[in-house]
Amino acid sequence: LYLNPRAPVAADWTALAERLGYEFLEIRRLEGEADPTGRLLQDWPARSPGQATVGRLLDLLRALERHDVLADLAPRMEEDCKKYLERKRQEAERPLQVPAVDSSEPRTLEKRGITTRDDPLGLTPELFDAFICYCQEDIAFVQEMIQELEQTDHKLKLCVFDRDVLPGTCVWTITSELIEKRCRRMVVVISDDYLDSEECDFQTKFALSLSPGARMKRLIPVKCKPMKKKFPSILNFITVCDYTNQHTLKWFWIRLAKSLLLP
């Protein structure tokens, strides 16, 4: 609806159609639609399988310089993403057995004893300064992060999944619990490999849904390697710690540590 009105000074739905690959006659045919923008978005998944994503739509709106649309839609998109992630979490928590033969223990026990230093009874859960979102290809950088932030005067406590989380638990449920309730911040280790990780994608979107617009400074992106792929658009509005910039490398760890130490 934001793009439907024809405007001489701003890109409208026809400009979006051109970006989506529509030909002149196809655009003329859509002019008869009551809601041409809605029809474009409805047809998009079938026309471009695998490319009709929220991130791609945001990129197109930025290219069209419709920042007014981005500003108006951002809260609604964040709310939709939050609902989607909540459905994913609920699906992951569904019992594999029917109620008649399920365990008599409540399923909340799944969230007890999930880290190596947890109280097994769940009375004193282990808490962290930051959850580290990373892919396996970047584990060497994460190990360096542990040395610089935990084993120095900063004495931060990081939640590193491969080191701190016990095996045998539901990944989606435990990840959500750690990010939302156990960790004050989340560091996102960005690389080309990160972009291919479903786990990292879920963790990042879940953290953003908890802190719309990063107003609570919950999420801190860290670029750990030079990238050939495009930086994730969902993080473009957050200040980045760049480990690849040799001119600012000497300030890198102190900046990251101070960000994590903020109340």
C-alpha cells in the first residue's frame, strides 16, 4: 500500500516491479489491479523461488531510497519475525510421545542443567555476560575471543555453545533460553560462513526480536574475516566491531569488552 500511489519524486510500485524483473507489458497489466504492490509480493515467491525473502525486500527498498517505507514497516516486520521465531520454538518443544505415555516430569526440566556449571535442580542457573553466535568455521576466532575477554583483566563470562552447553538437549529451546534469560548481550561473529548457517540465522533473528532497533544494545556484530558476500542487511543498522581493519585493530578488544561490560 505504501508504494501504490504514483509519485513523481519517489519510486513507486512500478520501480519495484522493474527491480523484480517485470517487463513493460506486465507492468501495464498490473495497473488495473486495486493493490498492485500486494499483487507483486503475492506473485514474487512463484516468480523467483528461493529469493522472495524479507531481507531481499529490505534491500530493494533501500535501493529505491524509500527510507520512509522502511521506517514505517520496520516495527511490523520485527513483530512478524518475533511471532515466527516463537512458533519455531513451540514446534521444537512439542513432545515426541503422546501425553498418555510421556514422562511424568514437567517439560520445564529440560531447561535445568543445560550448561556445565548449572545447578542440576535449577535453583541457581548459570548466567553469562554474552552469548557467542558463531559457526564452526570460525571457532579459532572464538577461542581467541575467550583468551582476550575471559583470561585477561576484563574477566568476562562468555557462553560458547560447544564449550558450555551440555549435550542431549533441544538446540532451539536451549538457545532461546540462553539468549533471552541467561545472557545480557550477544556477540554475532560475522563471516561468509556465518551467512550459510541456519543456527546463526535463528540466533540472530531471535536476539533482534528481543531488542527491536537494538535500543537495549543487546546485539553486537563482529566482523572476523574479510568477506566476499554482502554483509547481512538485517544488521546494517547496528555499529560493527571490525577485526579485519588493521588500522583500528589495536582498539578492537577494548571496544568489544567495554560494550559487553555496559549495564
